[in-house]
Amino acid sequence: MNLSLGYHKTREFSSVRGVFMQEFPLHMQNFLTYLETIRGKSSLTVDEYALDLRMFFRFLKRERGLV
């Protein structure tokens, strides 16, 4: 774990897409890949987008009584 005062996320802590990618529909997986490969977004940024999308869709499911 990185406990330095100048905290910076490292790749070992940001493998969010690797963990949750199978939960996303194919079109969302493609979108996240597009952001990183074509648009040139950092992998950490894309990981955060993936988390945001995951939380948003969980919220929608709860609000619509699907869970």
C-alpha cells in the first residue's frame, strides 16, 4: 500500500476495469476501451469512469426496484 505523503494511485490499486469489466455490457466495455485507446484518456481516468458508471447503474436499479 502506498502511504507516502504525496499520495498517487498506482496501477496495482487501479485495476477496477479488470475486476468489474465482466459486469458491463459489451457496448460499455467498448466505450471504456475507446476512451483509453482512441481518445487517449489515462487508464486511471477510465477506471474512475468505470466506477462512476457502475455506481450510476446500481442507483438506477435501486430506484426502479430491480434489486
